Amino acid sequence: MTDTLTITLCQMNQNVGHMTENADEMLELRRQAVARNPAIDLVMYPEMQLIGYPPEDMILKPALLDRAAMELQRMALATDDGGPAMIVGTVIREGEDLYNAVTLLNGGKIAAVRYKDELPNYGTFDEKRHFTSGPLPDPVEFRGVKIGLPICEDIWHPSVCSHLKEQGAEILLSPNGSPYEIDKDDLRIEGVAKQRAIETGLPMAYLNRIGGQDELVFDGASFVINGDGKVVIQMRDWEHQIIDTVWNRGADGWTCEEGKQHQLSDHPEDIYCAMMIAVRDYVHKNGFKGVVLGLSGGIDSAICAAIAADALGPENVWCVMMPSRFTSQTSLDDATACAKAIGCKYTTIPIQPAVSGFDEMLANDFADVDVDLTEENLQSRIRGVTLMALSNKFGPMLLTTGNKSEMSVGYATIYGDMAGGYNPLKDAYKMTVFAISKWRNTAKPEIALGNDGEVIPQNIIDKPPSAELRPDQKDSDSLPDYPVLDAILMGLVERDESVDEIVAEGFDRAVVTRIEHLLHLAEYKRRQAPPGVKLGTRNFGRDRRYPITHKFRTA
């Protein structure tokens, strides 16, 4: 029995499905921990770190489970060196059942296994599709100390931690794979971890991962909280960080010694960082070296270019202006100034030759029909084809730039400006785009690789938004002003309110009814849109899943 434990918390990234790489990284962090402090007792990693989270249907492959078991055994054997034990998350197969599991590796073997009891099955989570719920877990015994190992969702409900306390747990170590959502860091601490700590009187280490995984991004922000509800360690958000924590047994039980309290990102910096990390990891993990995107002189493409430069470095961003006869000189000037401020590659490819070619091709069939939205969409599709050609020829991934306000009501051209591999603005409403653009001109995240200072010319922020697909066009010709539109969409999408409920808040019934209609009509477009980083609780795709074909309306 010991009265002191030194536990290393590894807030780290992952590579889903690459068990060998993940195992090697964990073993290397263990080696570094010992080199830094030979007295380390235990090294802890985030939820399902061996396989990566979420693995989705990939874990239904027996070959993946076999490889995971082999790598877990390799890691267990590594602890036969007399060094620290490890807490490693993986998937365990028992017969036909799969379990989200955490293992204690010690003394050259798998010393203990515990299963996740509470399986989240809401929002982005589909764990009941893949896993069997484990029994309420008992503590594991390590060096005479009973340690509870609640896995992520297990701490969001009282039952697991209460059971662990009843079974004699003295410390709670909780590995997590908790995706970022706006204001979620406060919820984790105040609404969840502090409640469990006070209810049980037990200290808890909450360990989360960092990094992007398709639509999800993990913000880290791990912490340690003592049994009195006091946060004694706050790790950084968005950054790889390894810390050693010291735990002592006293007359009233175990406590963790106080450590650094890092300041978490304020709003809207947190949103910007989420976009930046999501783009960085999506590009790098999928083997691209950089991105290409259209730079129109508008705010959406400007902030996307800034995000990409901060994520990848300006040298890995290629912006392309593709003017038509409707492109204003102001847009040309603004795009040039923006590219210069960001410091990225910038080229101009006029699309008029292609527009003229299509006009000639379609002249006979369009001869007796008035010019309409078709010709506008054709310009957008020409731009999409142009950018995809550059991507195919030179290798950068095409970044899409449509915001959530536009995607909600279908104010985007399928196979045109919706073309691409990833969209950092997919879950960001237009007013959020304005907010992060203004913020980025006055600040920059510490981990950003882009230039300091103003990167989006003020005129881009100030001028009325326009697609510039016809003379003197403005977004407000087709849509309510964005403060009104976003407020209506917050009701329809984020809060699932009816038309009547939103009208009761003071909005015009005809406007709300039209926006609801457009929202449902555009579902087929959103199903074909590129993935984009989740920011809120109702992102299109993983959170909000509607049928394409339906007739339901609340008005």
C-alpha cells in the first residue's frame, strides 16, 4: 500500500484505425515520462486511444479487433520493465459482443479490464449501435489503492460513480473522448465533474484528447478536481500536453496536489480554434499538403483562407480569384488585399471564356427561355470545376466556404460553390462568421501558423454580402438580413421550435414560414455537402438527421 501516487496525464491526438502508430505514441510518451521522472507510477491516456474515437462501423471488422488485441498485448508486455503501469482504452470482444473498454496494463500483462456502462446514443454518438453496455464497473486495485475508471459518459450520470464509491473506490480516473461544443468546457466541470466529485467525495482526473476527426474536433481542456469540488489543475485546450500529477493519501482520503491553472480560450476564440484544428487534422491525416479555395472578395472565403493559413501555414494555402463580368472592382481589390495580408499564393483565373463556351453550347436549347437562376448557378459550377481541376492537377484539397445560414436555406449551388473536401464554416452561422473575422483581426491563437495583425480587410467585413452572379446583386435580395435570418434559424434548427413559437418571439409569420420551407427543401443539398467541423449541438449531418423526402411543416 502506498500513500502517494504520481500519475502522468497524456492529453494527445490520435490516428483512428492505426493501432500500431497509436501504440507506439503511447509507449513513447511513457518512455518520456520515465526519463523525466523515474518515480512515475501510472500513465493515463484518453478514451479508446489504441483504436481511436469514434471508430464507427470500422470496429465491425474482425481484422481490426485482432490487430487491436495484438497491439494491446504488446503494450502490456512493455510494462514488464518495472516501469509505470498504463491505463489504455480499446475495444474488447467477448463472443459476439463488443465493449468500449479501459485496461490496466501492469507487470507485463493486462492486469484488469473495465467496460463502459453508459453508452451515449444521441447527437453525434451511436455507441449503442456498436457496443454492449458493460456491468457497473468495480474499482481496480493498483499498489493498494482502489481506483475507479469511469469512461466518459459514465460520469454524466450519477450511477456509475456512486457504485464505484460504494465498492470502495478512493480515486476516479476518467478517460474521455469528448468532442468540442460551444460552452461545453463549463458544462463538463460545473455540470458534471464537480457534481460527481461532491456526491462521492472522491477526487477525479478528467482526461480528454485533442485534434480533429472528420466532423468532430476534440478540445482537450483536461482537468483534475478534488473531492470538495475544487479544480486543482486545468490543462490547456487545443494543445498536446503531458503533465505529471501527484496524489496523496490523507486522513480524509486522497487529494491531488495543486498544479497549473491554464486559461481556456474565450468566445469566439474557441470557435476559431475548433475550425483551425479541424482543418489542420483533416488535411494532414488524409495525406494532403495544403488547400486551394476560391477567394471572392467576400467574408466567407476570406475567413476560410485565414483559418487555413493559421492551420497549415500561409505557404500551404492557394487562393484563386475567378472573376466574371459581374465581379466588381471592389471585390477584386479586396481579394488581392486579403491574399496579401494572409501571405498565401494568389492567382486570378477569369471564367468568362468558360461562360461564353456554355452559352454557345446551350444556345439552341435555351433560345426561347429567359435568363434566370440557371445562368447564375452555371457561373458557380464553372468555378467549382476550375478549382477541382487545380486540386486534381497539383494535389491541394479544395476547401469549401459556405456558412450554415446559407446551407440552411439552400443559398448555395450544388456541384458549384458546394464542391470540395471540407468546410470549416459548415456549422457557423453568418453572424458567427462576422464575429470570428473581427476577432481574428485583433488577435491570433498561440498555436496558429499565420500572420499577425489584420488578415481580413475591413471593407470585406463592412460591405453588404453578395454572390455577384448578376448585376448589383446582394444577399438581402433573396434572404432576410442575416441577424433576422440567423435568429429564425436558431429557433428552427438549434431549438426545434415551430413557426408559431418563433412568430411569438416577434418575427413575421410569412418570413418564418418561408425560411422553414427553404430549410426542408435544401435537405437534399446538405446530404451531398462536404463534411465540416461541428460547433454546436445541432450540426447538419451527425446531430440533425432529417429525411430528404417529407411533407411535414409546422405552419
